[in-house]
Amino acid sequence: MRSPGRPDPERAIQRSFWRLIATGLSSEVAGAAVGVSTPVASRWFRHAGGMSPISLAEPSGRYLNFAEREEIALLLAQGHGVREIARRLGRDPSTISREVRRNPATRSGQCTYRAGVAQWKAEQAAKRPKVAKLAANPKLRAYVEHKLAGEVTNAQGLPIAGPNVPWAGRRHGRRKDRRWGTAWSPEQISNRLRIDFADDESMRVSHETIYQSLYVQGRGALRRELSACLRTGRALREPRARTGRSGRTFVSDEVKISQRPAEAEDRAVPGHWEGDLIIGLEKSAIGTLVERSSRFTMLLHLPRMEGFGASPYVKNGPPLAGHGAEAVNAAIAAQIGALPEQLRRSLTWDQGGELAKHAQLKIAAGIDIYFCDPHSPWQRPSNENTNGLLRQYFPKGTDLARWSHEDLKAVVTTLNDRPRKCLNWRTPAEVYQAQLQSSLQAGVATTP
């Protein structure tokens, strides 16, 4: 066997390190807390893809640990026999006998038992290396890569390249462009395989295997640069953070989410929508509308108004950025007002100032407006999830006004043509078209 070199830190130290990482500490701070150097801590985090490569549960005690091996080496040097060592450690004599026979140090030409070498040999023998499933199955790997990085196309089927994003080997920060793609998540890919290859058991892979193939060095199955196609754009896994906002004075008790009809909660009745803005650089914005039952998505094109940038910004001045209350009202009314009455029951928004004139919107669009509680984005779960998907194409810190109405149409078509787990793997467009057809056949209303 090759020389073990400098022995690795104990598993207990590594478990402590990853427990600290789980609390949100950086790799440098966590490494200093457990007594390892900054380069070692950073290498642990980077090579493991930001996730613990070992179980954080305490060992059961079935196998010998390093402390016991040190005690064995000390007792052997004192001349004690195998049965005496086993009695002192509370182990079976055969366990001690096999340990001394299997893991001795032999580089000096003699079979002498040293705890460090024995520990290293035991860890090497405990490994069960095998070829990754995605590396051994080219057809499965090609399918996963296609779903992760498929092209976005317009109505004529022509690809839209989006921004040029070179791979730099590190995460693309929240203020950078990200690669455009169909952006299927690993969990969606894993579940879709059961439908597309129902009779082929070899075409099965878990979402965690896909994540590890992207993030963990040494797996070698998927190209590392494909991590740029994930919705987060991260090259490593990282802890999450939460933010909050204050309430608004224009939200009265009559329009709070507590007054919304109960039928909107179970998603059984179509026509209940959720909405929000995604904000970009230089006060640019795109509006999003998501139907709760089908998850069908519509995007609101909010171009800048004439005179934007011609003079310095004035606080509380005219909303020339394009997402003031009047511009948002007009965009929502144009989209939702064209729907049958059965499909415009309610709209739930956060407490953003862009819907300050919600009373006029209720009349113009013929839909009831409700607002979430402060610091409660989970009360619009479908819209929050969809906005996360859209950040693949419209990341924070980029100018969203550069995209035309046709570009937004191509992106939302791609989004609606992608099945989601909550829809039993039908696409939102299919579910929405079924709801629209049912509403028209019922004769309740007709499309203008």
C-alpha cells in the first residue's frame, strides 16, 4: 500500500466541522473552531460540494476507533497479550487479533502496530468505490444533461441564446448573468424518467445523485459547468438566509389574505392568482402572475417610460422606471381582463407599492385583490416558487428592461411547457387549457 503520509483529522473533528457549517458559519470560521487550518477547511468544503460527505450521527461503537487503536498500540508495546488487551477494552479477543494482523506498519521491514497507520489502513479498507451510475450509463447521462441545459426557443422554434456566461469554476454571484436553459431541477428530471422510460429500469437516477455528480469532485459523471444551469446558479451548496419587509398603509383589513375565500387554499377551484414583481438593475422590473390551481404563468412587460434617465432620480417623483401603480394596473388588466370570468376570481399580492391603486384595478380587471401579511412570502407559495424558476433567466443585478415582449413570451412558454411535480407531471399549459376549455363549455363566460 502507498504511504499514508500525514494522517487525516479524526472523523469526530470532521463531524464537528460539518455541524458548524450547517449552522451557517463559513468554512474558515468552522475550521478554526475545530482546530484545522483555513486551506484544509476550504478544501473540505470545496471537494465535498458544500455538503457533508459523512454521516453527522455519532458512531454506534461497532468498529474500533482511533482512541482504541492508540490503547492497543500502547498495551502491545508494554508486552500485554491479545486476551488481556481485549479484556481492558471490552472487546472480543478475535477483534483485537484481526486488528493486529490486518493493519500493521510494514515500511520499516517489521510488522509493528502503530495507531496512525492502523487507522489509515482501516479507513482505506472501509471504502467501497464504485463507478457512478451516470458515468456508466451514457444514455442516462445524455438525458440528464439535455434536461439541465436544453435551449430556450421562441415561437418559431429558433433558439434564444441569452447572455454569454463563461464558466469560471466558481459560483456565479447573485449580481451576475446566468446561462439560459430549460432549467429542469434534478428532482423533476428524476421523476420524469419514470414516465419517459416506464419500461426501462436502467433509466432511473435519484435527484441527490445528480446533485452530487455536479457538486462533488471525483464523481466525474456530469460536466461541472452544468451547475450554472441550476436555478440558483451556485457551484457549491450554501446555507439559506431570510429577509423581511414592513407593512403598507394602503392595505386595509378588508383586503388582507385572511378575507380571501377558503376555496383558494386547496387549489381545487381555478381562477385564483398570485402576483409579484422581480426587480433588476436600474429599477427595471418584470411582473409575474401565477394561477394557483394549474401554476400557469403570465409575465407582465413593464418597459421604462419616456424621460427615464434624462434627469437625476427624484424621490417620490413620477414612476418613470415603468413599474409604478398605474403601469402595473394597466399591465394586469390587459392580461387578466381578457380571461373568462370563471378564471379571474382573486389576485393575491405582497404589500408592494406597485399595487397601491388596487381599488381601481379591481374595477378595471374585474377581480378581487388580497394582500399577504408582512414578512410572509410563503402565503404566495406558487408565485415565490415560480419567481425562483424565472431567476434562471432574469437574475438579480441585471437590467431586465433589455428584454422585449417577445423574449418574455419565449421564456414563459418554456416555463409553462415544463411539467411540475405538484401537477402530477403535466405541464401548466396543459392543465390551464383544460380549465379554460371546461369554463367555456360550461357557458359561464366567453373570451372577449
